[in-house]
Amino acid sequence: MLFDTDVLIWVLRGNAGAAAAVDGAERRTVSVVSYMELLQGARDKREIRTIKSFLSDMGFRLLPLTENVGHRASIYMETYCLANSMGMDDAFFSFKPKTANEILCTGNDKHYKAVAELELKRFRP
């Protein structure tokens, strides 16, 4: 399962439901975009260490950006950014699960509704 940034933030804030969603996943993956968003939200080096430790301890596999993902994300932006307010990070997330044969676990499912081929698991804190 590919976890969206919002779910990981809930886990790091101590939300039991988010922790259960991560614990219950057979495979745990995170996009490099999500990883960078987590780092961007860190307030100090201790929080960066906590993020890195959490992802490592839980066995998350980091999915890199590839040329194919970048190309497909740009097509999603062209298609969905105006009509569905899709942002750049959402465009990357929309394609990553498909290329990795993953389900996207997110609390922001409204960002992804327009992408019919995307399989979502909705998380509610």
C-alpha cells in the first residue's frame, strides 16, 4: 500500500487509527514526494531523525520519481488541474500507485476522485 503524506502525518502525531492502517498493511511504500513533504514539515533535526527512523523501522519502501512518472504526472496536471484543482503533488501520487501496483491510502480522496484507474483506501482520522 502506498501511503499519502496526510496519513503519515497522522501517524507521527500519534493517531491510533492511522497507526493501525500502517500496521495492517502487508507492504508499506511511500513516494519520494511524500518523503520530501514530511521533511519540509519538520521543525528541527530531531523531527527529521524521527521521520527517517519511523519510515525505516516500519519497513517502508521508497518509490523514486522516474521519467515515466514525471511524464504521466504532467498529463494528469493538464487533464485535472483546472477542473479538479489537482496539485502537482497529487498528480505524482495519482500515477505512482498504478505503476507500482499499489493501493493509495489517503484521507484526501477528493483530490483523486477524477482519476478513475486509481484504487483508493480512504482513511478517516
